[in-house]
Amino acid sequence: MATTLVRPRTLARPAFGAHKAPALRHLGPNWYAPVMGTAIIANAGATLPYQLPGQRVACQIVWALSALALAAVLAARAGHWIHHRDQARAHLLDPAVAPFHGCLPMALLAVGGGTLIVGKDLIGTGPAVVADTVLFTAGTAIGLVTAVAVPYLMVVRHRVEAQQATPVWLLPLVAPMVSAAVGPLLVPHLPAGLPREALLLACHALFGLSLLATLLMLPLVFGRLLVSGPLPLALTPTLFLVLGPLGQSTTAVNQLADVAPVAVDGPYADALGAFAVVYGVPVMGFALLWLALAAALLIRAARQGMGFAMTWWALTFPVGTCVTGAAGLARHTGLTAFAWLAVALFLALLTAWLLSAAHTLRGLRSGRLLAAPRRHA
């Protein structure tokens, strides 16, 4: 009698590598935000108009912490792409997650800028220039790709409606502005003449690119608030992301004005110095208006039971850019009011960083922050 062989039923295989490094499966690009928020503490603290004894050393420690955090997140995100490629691609196609890919270039740029501002005290000026050159080049290149790729995906692949607009949409557009703000730090380290002028003008081009793109997006964000009401509680801190392009652009024009005399002829350098004030003062005024509105909505959300989420990190880097912007205006106007504004904003930044860092460490220990995310209504 013939025997009939029955093939065992084949079960669907999980995605390649999905069983490896399970803790990394839901680690998204938003994890670069703590790196940005930590780096800006060092950068802003070192450039404040008023310096206390030991403040420089504290900034050096925070910069070293941001560099270690950047290395850790880069390694974790590499593991995410290696072992959970399906999830990484899903993040790109998710309109709620894709804009956070703009955090990677900003983290590279923020740590790179801090390397020249305070890191040089620890590793030397030569290595600091090399490190910042690498991070600035990589951050600028990735930022430009992100500034095109994410809006392209939003147009072609994502299906979004007007009521879904949030300040998170600004993230991929702000990265070139961060390049414009930290690029001038490298100008004095280039050979005199054309190289310095080329970098100065390139930073101005990045400034214009990001500014105009932001001006296209901001009306969508504000219109959504007026028509559809407040954001969900967990997303309320993202309102502070609007401060990013405002504070960073003010920082950029002041940084460019600082190095203009060593890069271009006198009349152009004088014009850039004037532009830093003519542009920066009105924009800082609007930033304070938005800060007041965002703070009022944040207090409302807290009263309604807003809990901790990674969106709290939106309270750090954008506010930090306003600190550096106000400090720049204090340098170029000589007004004490801007110096005190920078100090007040820095204290708010430090408070937000301490709260966000403490809750993040607690969430990592419990594993809650690495669990599958829940969608907000």
C-alpha cells in the first residue's frame, strides 16, 4: 500500500531579524530629540551674556553627555534599520512619524556646534574643528535630503488632511536653518578669501531655504488650531516646535554677522550686522508671542491630565534656540533687556530639560517608552 506523504503546513515567517533586538523595534527617529535638547543646554549656557563660576565646566560636561547620547542613539537606530527594516520603512510611510527624521541632522549639527563652542576645551581646537567639520557636513547633507524627501512623501505617499497639521511638520524644514546657525563657527578656521566667503554665502542660502519653507508651513499649523481646536494632550508640547525656526533664524543672522568681517568686504559685513538686528528683533517679538500662546495651551493640557510623552522634548531645543537668539541680539544691540531675556529663557530651558530627562530615564527603566506606541485620538 502506497504511503502518502503529507507536507507540514508552513507558517508565515516573521520579518527578517524581527526576533533580534526586540527593544529596538519601536525606537523611532524622535529619539534624536533628547540629543538635541541636551546639546542646546551646553551651547546656550556657554554663550549666555552672564557667566557664573563653574558654568563653563558644567557646559563641557553636558556637551560630553550629548556626544555620548548621540553615539548611543546612532548605534540603536542602526540596529533598528538592520533588525527591523520593515518597521523602519513603515516609519517613513507614516505621516505622524516621518517628519521626525528631521531630528537626525539637527542632532548631528547641535553636537557638532557644541564641539567648537565648548568641546574644544576638552579635546583641543584642532580635533574639535575636524569633528565639527564632519558633523556639519553630514548634518547639512542629511538635512537637505530630509527637507526634500519628507515633503515628497507627504505629497506622494502620505494621505493627510488639513486637520492633521501639527508643528511636527516643521521638523524636516528646520534642519537647514540649524546648519545656517552653526556653519559660521567654521568660517574663521577656513583659509582667508574665497573659502570663507563661500561658506558664509552657503549658510545664507540655507537660511533662506529653511525660512521660506517654514513660512509656507506655518499658516497650515496655525489655521488647524483656529479651525479644529487644541491639539491632543500628548501633542500639546509640540507647539513649542514653532519656536525652533524663529529662534534658530535669529541665531543664524547674528552668528553670520559675527563672522562677516573676516569673510566679506566691509560694506557687506556692515549690512549683515544691520540685518541681524533688523530681522532678529521683530522675529524675537513674534517668538515671545508664540511662546505665551504655547505656554497657555500647555498649562491647559496639564490641567486636563497631560502625562509624560517623548513630545516633552519639544520644550527644550526650540526654547534653546531662542536663548542663543536673544544672546546674539544682546551682543549686537548692547541692550540689557535681551541679556536678561536670554537668562530667563535659559532657566526655563534648564527646567524643561531636567523634567524631560528624569521622565525619560524612568520610562526607559520601566520599558514603557520602548513599547509599541498608542495612537492619539
